[in-house]
Amino acid sequence: MTEKTSDDITTVALLGLGEAGTAISRGLAEHWLSQDATRRLIGVDTAQKDNVRGPAITERAHEIGVELDDRYTEALGTAGLVISVVTGTDAKGAAEAAREWLTPGTLYLDVNTLTGKQKADIAALVEAVGVHYVDIAAMGGFSTYGYRAPFVLSGPMAERAAAWMKPLGFDVSVMSNCAGDSSSVKIIRSIMVKGLEALGVECMVAAHRAGLTEEVLACFADIDDRTFPGMVKSLTASHTNHAKRRMEEVEKVMENLAELGMEPIMSAATRRSHARTVEAAIQPADGINPSFEDALKLLSEKVVKGLNSS
């Protein structure tokens, strides 16, 4: 089988024309499609059949220059590169439907938000028919960055995909040759990012109710004195030594939230996390914080249990 090269790609297919698909297709229309009259940008979005969403999707596709269909057809066989931007729920089904039409050697870029294992499963699905799978994790919002959202790629063909994308203005970096790695990092990162969002809501609503919004915000200024990764490492290392004191402080936080008429959803979870460490009795006898690496090992082995662990 003769492998397709970047120069051979004259048709790109988008699976999904939602926010992400629209942003990516706009970038491709401007920097790739417009450069050669023989190039085609095709797409599939089953929502085009929807009476409510369909007209807007059709209009958007026409405006950008995407030849859009509402079903998976043999037209996908002409694509040298496919970009899947449906939803996490629909990602596997889209791959199953598309692979019936894709030709061996096609690059399949999966930008959907899934776990690393789910991405690896889809990789096996499309690679079984000779299609090259590339796991892509979008590390920024398309509403903010458009098609220049930071992309982290992984998989055996990640370097090749990056070589095609970079000249078009995509912000890409390659993590590894193992499909699923980049998505695993994104999902694990989301523990922190989405958790901070929820903590921020609980904290700032409490500040608002107390009439102290600006004063509370001002108290965070010292955080700017260190890097965020540095702060995370410091808090993790010191957690083994100070979990009891911090748990007791969080209990006062919960009392304050009750006074403000708020349910302490995030604070209750924080107390539970600290209590788990206290119950494990891992506080260093010498009162000295362990290194970040030693703290992680200790917490992983002695504190953080699986769902079915006793």
C-alpha cells in the first residue's frame, strides 16, 4: 500500500459542525482550502436533519465552504484526512460509521473529549481498516481561541499530522507516539481546572453574600508570587503534614457557609478529602514535609483508595 503524504491531501472531511467543527473549518477554509481550487472541504453532521438546528448548520456550512451531508457516504473515501469533532458520547459511533467508507492510509484526527482508554479503543477500531489514528486534546476553548486552540497530539502518526497542521496556523505539539496519552493528560488536568471552577463559584458567591467580594479577591494576590505548578506541588507535599489543621479550618468554612445560607458542596468534599488523610495516619513523625515525589507515593499507596477498596 502506498502511503498518502501531506501533498496528496486534496480533500479534508469534518465530522461534526458544532462550535469546534465550525472553528476548525473556518481556519481550514482560510489557510488551506483557499490556496488551491482543486481542494475540497466536506463534512458530515447528522444534526442537519434536525428541524431546529439543521437550518443554522446548513447556512454555516455554506458560508464557510463546507460541502455538508447529513449522513456518512462514499464521499468520505475521497478524504485524505478526517477530523472528528462530534461529542464524546458520539465519538465511537462516528468512527464506526466513517470507517466503512475511509480508505487505508487516511489520517483520522480525533479531537473529541474522551478518556485515554476510550481514545485507544477508537484507535484500534479505525486502525483495523488501515486508517491512521491521531489522538488530539484541545487544551483551550474554541470560543476563545478559534481554530488556534492549543492542540496536543499523540499516536504513531502524530508527528505527521502535526507537520500538516503547523503550516496552516494550528497551535500543535506532540506528546508521544501512544494514542490516548494526550487525552489522558487533558482529562486529568480537568480534575484541577473544573474543580477550581466549582470552588471559585462557592467561594465567590460566599464573598458576594458577605459583601466582601473585592476584599476576598485581594487576598489571592500572594498566589501570583509563585507559579501554579509550584503551588500545586507545595500543597501536595505539605498535605501529608497539615491535613488535620486544614480539615479543622474547612469545618469552620462550612459553618460560615451555613451562616450565609449556602450548601457547602465543595467544602464538604474538601473536608472529606482531608479527613481521609488524617485517618490514614501518615503525618511525618519529625513534622517535616516530604518531597513532592515522596508525598505522591505515600498518598497513592496509603490514602487514595479505589471505589471498591475497604
